[in-house]
Amino acid sequence: GWAWILVYAYAFQIFFDFSGYTDIAIGLGGLLGIQLPENFNQPYRRSNLTLFWNNWHITLTQWFRAYFFNPFTRSLRTRYKNLAPVWVILITQVSTMLLIGLWHGVSWGFVLWGIWHGLGLFVQNRFSDWIKPRLPVIQRLPRWQRKALDGLNTVFTFHFVALGWVWFALPSAVLSVRVISRLFGLAA
């Protein structure tokens, strides 16, 4: 139980620290007549990983999308015309998040954190494609059921991100695996 409390506490600590520092920079910029963009928009309240990343460290996400993800995607589609779109999505999402992980620091923890999010984005992308033809059925559900589904998605996304912070926060991949195993009762 305490391990889960630590995971949740770290998830909120990193958000409040980073979002708070960003707000300070935005405020100081405003005092100097410089308008800086918002960098966090309630990311933990998002119902999927794509929406989370569109609202967490927005400027970094936009920079990597504009200068790496989009050009790399175009390059793969142009250069390897026979490469199935699903492979392009997997390669570009994992490599983008891997680079974002390395941007934070060169360690196995950041590499694994990047891969964690890249694979999470890929799975979410595949699920989104699978669910699209089923959306009319979901839209006909009573409003409370749609809100409940959205709430479950938000809880799932938060937990995925919070578990990812284990890779980010701990000094070694071995320790991260040990902690994640313990969280799920797989280790003593």
C-alpha cells in the first residue's frame, strides 16, 4: 500500500513542481512584457495518453512533434512506401518518446520511461482505431454511462502515467522493475 502512495505522491509532486516553476516563469515573463505560452493544462484529467501529452509540457511536446515526429513520419512514408502504416506509427511514436526520455537525461531509466510512453501511445492509437466503428453504439449509451467510461479512461491513463514515473524517478532500471513488481504483488 505504501508503495502505491509513494507512486501517487511522486506523480503529484512532479506535476506541482514542474507546473509551478512554469507558472513562475510565465509570471516573470509577463512582468517583463514577454508573453510565454501555457505549458500544462490539467494533464491528469485527460482520458487518454495522447490527450495527456497534448497537455503536459506542451512546448516540449509541440517541439518534438514539429521537428522530429512529423518529419520522421514523412520520411518513413516517402522512403519506405511498402512499410505498413502500423509500423510507421510504432517506430515514430516509440522513437519520439525515446528521444524525449533522453532529453531528460542519458540513463536507462529515462530510456525505459520513453519506451513505456511510446508503447503506451502506440497501444492507445491502435485501440482508438479499433473503437472508431463502435463509437455510434457508445454515443447511444445513456449520458451517465458515457461519463463513467470517460472517468474509467481517465483513471486508467493517470495510473499508466503514474507507473511510468517509476522509471523516471529511480536511479536504476533494476530498482524500477523491483518497485513495479512489488506494486503488483509479484515480489516481496
